[in-house]
Amino acid sequence: MTNETIAGISNKLYSLFGENYKIYTEEIKQDLKKPCFYIVNLSVRNRVSLGLRYNHEQSFDIHFFPGKSGSRSEMLEIADKLMINLTFIQVQDKSYLYGSNINSQIVEDVLHVFVDYDVPMKIVKTDNEYMNNLEINGGMEYGD
């Protein structure tokens, strides 16, 4: 599910900014091409709800590296656009995820946009987990 969410964020970034902005989803070792985005999954946790239901909670930090170092106006413009548009993303099965707790900050000339996506999930039990047939052989004895 987390990889699908990363793909949904990546698709949203591409639809907003096009080919002019490189999108990284894996660790960047070298040759960073600016301007670019780097999607980082901060944490994933499952919070048990009622019965067989739970919430799959995912937190992300989307880094933005501007084309020119220290371009604060570009970072603020990107932050505004992301904070509005990351509210809903579409994932692989065409369903939408709702982004919450969206906030941003600029640290050392890098914009960080934080967003959480909580996915309600249900554990589905298959029929083979239950007993199908039960046969009882026996009888009663009458005593005198």
C-alpha cells in the first residue's frame, strides 16, 4: 500500500509540474538534477479499530530542491501549491486518498511538505479458514 501511495504522490507532482521537475522516490546518491522533488516515507503504522478493521497510517515528507539555491519565493509558491493539491491523490485502483496534517517548512534551503495519508483497511477472511463439515459418530447405550 505504501508504494501505491508514493506512486500516487509522484503522479500528482507530475500532473502539477510536468517534466521540468525531476521526481525522486529512492535515495539520491549523486547527480541531483534541480529543480526536483524527493518523496520520503517517514513512517507507517497500523492502528487497530473495531473487529477486523484497522487504519493504515502513512506519513510523508516531500522535499523540494529549488533550481536556484536560496530561492525562497519559488519554495513558498511550491509550498502553497502542494498544500492545496496534496489533499487528494489518486492511487492505482482509481480510489482517492485524503491527505491530512499538511504543513510545510523551509530548512537549509530545502522545502519540506509533510502530509499524512490514512487508509481504512479490512482484513478479509477466506472460506477455507472455517470448518466446512463436522461428522459425529456415536450413539447412546441403554442400561438395565
